[in-house]
Amino acid sequence: MNIYETKQIRNVVVLGHGGCGKTTMVEAMAYVTGAIKRMGKISDGNTISDFDKEETKRLFSIGTSIVPIEWENIKINLLDTPGYFDFVGEVEEALSAADAAIIVINGKSGIEVGTQKAWDFCEKYNLPRMFFVTNMDDDHASFREVVVKLSEMYGRKIAPFHIPIRENEKFVGFVNVVKMQGRRFINNTSDYEECEIPDYSEKYLTISREALIEAVAETNEEYMERYFAGEEFTYEEISTALREHVLDGQIVPVLVGSGLYAQGPRMLLMAIQKYFPSPDQCSIHGNDTSNGEMVMLKYDCTKHVSAKVFKTIVDPFIGKYSLIKVVTGVLKAGDTIYNVNRETEDKVSKLYVLRGKEPIEVSELHAGDIGALTKIDKLATGDTIAPKGATVIYNPPEISKPYTYKSYKGKNKGDDDKIATALAKLMEEDLTLKSINDAENRQTLLYGIGDQQLDIVASKLLNRYKIEIELSKPKFAFRETLRKKVKVQGKHKKQSGGHGQYGDVWMEFEPSGDLETPYIFEEKVVGGAVPKNYFPAVEKGLQESVLKGPLAGYPVVGVKATLVDGSYHPVDSSEMAFKMATILAFKKGFMEASPVLLEPIATLKVTVPNQYAGDIMGDLNKRRGRVLGMDHIPGGKQIITADIPMSELYGYSTDLRSMTGGSGEFAYEFARYEQAPADIQNKEVAARAEMEN
């Protein structure tokens, strides 16, 4: 692959709903530019982007793939992202390296939730964007409906650049609305020739042209005045306005094509070259560690070498690759690099660009270009490469926090170390994946964005590393406490050969009112009934007792224990005897003091479009949730805040997507403990009894 300067580079993220045709479109663009000799198919599992075994098995993208292509003396780095929401971390990594976006829409399916999320991402990252309506070879596809819907949602900035030409229920060409010229595909290929605009297209062409001119007129006051005065814009004026304002997001082009037959990618490539920015027109944020201030830098080849790691690939077959975007300077094979985050030095033995899974060796990468480093173990996603002594650290990708989790364990005994090692590699690749040891409930938890992602992790462990794990519903962190005051005796008396054991305590147990603290210990012993040197032993008995309550084996909270009386033996008494006496007193007293289970309560925030608010609140009521409030936010959405038991959130990710078509999002945090209802308590106590039997 040739070496390209900053001005010749375009970094384009490909976004859209799952199954809309992103990967097929990327495949078509690679084919049209000669990067591949034959187009692969998702159904055959042989596309450039979907090279992972899980992707070929499931027929959809799981990870972001980089597909660099060369076109008319420019290099376009396409970042093909997954459309399914479980893999949003992959999308966020790609967005952090992109300078512009193509949002793919299936002409048959129309605007979907993933389309709207893609737009929201572009707004968040301030990316220039264009829509590509694909699948126009399908007779049920409607470009017109898509454009109308886009205009309703996003206003006059939507500018149709094309309208399709259909004959005999086939997609045979398009009208270039900017140039007002017809184009007909040659022999069902990506090549086309000029043709007359069909009479039946005139009506819709007039509407589309008007939408395009409106979008241009909206960009400045002079144009708006001329537009209302009925003046025509020249082609040069239209073209200049489009060049300027696609960059700043005031105009969003809509193009048309068919990825399956590679019809349309040629026009898309031309639009990318003409309207999308090169990195030298963009900037990047970072933090200056010397003064804590945020800085903004330009992509510039004339400065010292620096780069950021935006993604990591760890594969047992192709090895570990750190995907980087060079920010300043020219990175060359053989350079010594310094990891600012970890303060380590390494040598770049070889430099690559990845096309799917294929590494292509290059001698250097200029500022703004995307490449890959290998065999640098300490390099991780989010790290900054710069000269030694540099103080600027580039912002890492903003990764969504995972809230869905399951318990997991190895199917075969002795696999724990292997599982930990393999999961560490998967977590290096996927920053939305977390493994947490829950010592309290004697379980290990796997966190992710959704259930599908966790299932795929289990499948990857089996296929990549030959390790089998079982995923199951986790145990939840209940607590135990008491509700009334009792006074009990605990006596530990044992006689064997030699010294015996004797400890005798009278204790009062009552609610402390503080559920944050396991216990409060006081002593009110008079007359030396229990010598002071045994008080620490009594407290040690309490410390052990509250770790595992008598009711269902959960930790105890909110207990006030007062030592009020007791007796001792001058020879047989010991610290151990008084500790055991306290444990006996605790077990007896706790069970007499109306013990109850407390369940963890979370504060949940659900963000949904207005039309789903009623369904969500009804569902929260079924889950024993208490709605605390509703806040309207821009975009026709609401944030519903509720308190809900943590146990009722199991499976919520899947249910929320089902209720909202994938448009709902949620987040939660632990709030407090509350008394569990009788049926929940009885179920947990019965489960404990069953375990002991």
C-alpha cells in the first residue's frame, strides 16, 4: 500500500442499524477500488470485515474492522462497526478515530432505531455525515419514504443528492440532483453512463431539487433572501455551499445505491473525496499533565511523533494488534516510542495497516492515518504514544458502562486460571466487558452491555481457548437485621482432661438504626462479672457472627450489641471461651429478635422516547419498582427515575429493548437496603435450608 500524506486521508466510520447493509457496502467499496478481486457475501462468511469465527457463524458484525482503500490518489480508512447494541463499545472506539461518518439505511426497512442512534453519535462527536440508502435492488425499497422521514426528523439540513431510476421493478440508475443529470448503470455493474432523465422521475426530482436548494439556502442569510426572492443558484454556488457546509454539519447529503450489486459505492467514494474532511481540517482533545489543562491539537506532520491507541485486537491466531491513529509527525518502522500513560519505552519493529484480518506492512504513517503496532504487550486501548518527556495525553475512547451481568463458573474443575487468563485477553479487546469477584456471595460475575454479548463471550472462550463456562443467574447481596430488643445468655462450657473451657455472657441485642454498619458494641458490666480483658474476645465473637447471619447466611447489619452481665472461671475461662459464648448468644438472640432479610435497592434511570413511557412505568410496577419522577429531555424523550430491587433488574436489558424496539437505555446505582417482602424472604431462607441439607 502506498504512503499517504495527511491531506490525502479520509477516516470514515460506517454506522447504522444491525443488518442494514454496512458490511456489504464496505465490501462493495473495496471491490470497486480494486482492493479485492471478488465481493464476499455475509451469508458465505467470506467478507473482509466479518473475519472473526463468531461473526461468520452468526452472520453479523461483532467487532469494528478497518478496511483501508485507495481511490483517486486518496486513502479512505473505513471503520466498519457492529449495528447491534450489545457491541456499542466497538462503535465508540471507532468514533474516537473517525473524522466523518456514513450512516447506512436499508431502503426496504427504512429509518430504524440504529439509524437514530447513529445520528446521535454523530451529534455527540460533532462528525460530518451523509446517509447512504442501500438495498435499492429490492422492489419494496422506497428512497422517497426514507428521505421524507429523514426530513421530518432532522429538518431542512437533509439534502438528497440522488434519486433512483427504476425500470421493470429494477434499480437501473439514478439522477444526480446536484448536476441535474441522469446516470444509468452499465451491464448491472458499478460503472455508469449519462442518460436522459425519465419523464416519470420529473415530479419527485422537482421535490428533491427543492429540498437540496432549501438546505443550501439555510446556510446563510444572503442565500435565504435570494431563495425567497425566487432567484436561482448557480452550480458553482451550490457546489461551494455543499463543500463548506457538509463539513460543519449544516448539510447532510442522502445518496442511493445497492451494496449487493456494487451500484452506488462509486458515487459514495466521490462524495467522500469531495465533501469529507482530511485530518488536517480536524482537531483532537487531550490533557496536559503538567498543569491539568485541556488542550486542542491539530493533526500536523511537521511536529514530533505522537499517536493514540483507540482499539486492541487480541487473537490467538493473528496475535495482538494495537490500532493507532497518528496525531502528529510521521511514525516510521524502527522508531522508539514512549508510552506516556505507563512510562514505558518500546521499539516499533514493524508497522502495519490492517485490512480486516490481513496485516499489510508499511514503512511509515503520516499524521491522521490509522495503522497497527504488534508485539508491544504493555500498550493498551486509550494509551498515548509520544516522545519521552511529553506531557500531553490524548483522551481515551468514551466507553459505555456495562450494567448487565451474570454469574459464571468453569465447567471443568481446575480451569479457573485458564479462564482468568483468557478473559483478561477478551477484556483487553472489549472495554465494556468486566469480570468481578464477588467474595461475599462466593461467585464470579461477568458484566457486559447485554445478554447476547455475554453469550458470545462464552462462545469465544470455547472456540478460541477451548474453555467451557456456564452462565447463570447471579446471587444477590441480601443483608440480615433484627427488629426488636432481646436479652439472651450465651454459655460455653466444656470439660476435658486438664483445663476446661468456660465463658458466660448475658447480652442485649437491638436495632442500631444504622444499616451502613454491621454492629455497634457496648459493655455495661458491673462488679467485674466479666473481666475487662475478655471484652475484646466478646467483640471478636460479634465480628465473626455478623459475617454470616443465622437466618439465611447473609451478612448482618444494623445491630447494637451490649454486654450486660456474665460470669467467669478463674482457671477455665479464656478469650476463646468468651468468643464462643458470644457467638452462641448472637445466634440465639438474633433468631428471637424478629430477624428479617434486607434486599439491595438501586436507583434506576431509564431513558426512552415519549411513546414508551407508559409501558415502562407499568413494567417497573410489576418489578416492584417505585417511580420517583419523570423528566422531559430534548429529542422527544423522557428520563424515568425509580427505586427498584436489584434482583428485579436481572434480564432488564433484554426486556427494555423488547419493549422499546432497542431505543431505551438504562443506568443504575446502588442506593440502600430495604426490608424484603415475606415471599422473597421465605424463598431465600428455604434456599439456605436446602443448601445445608
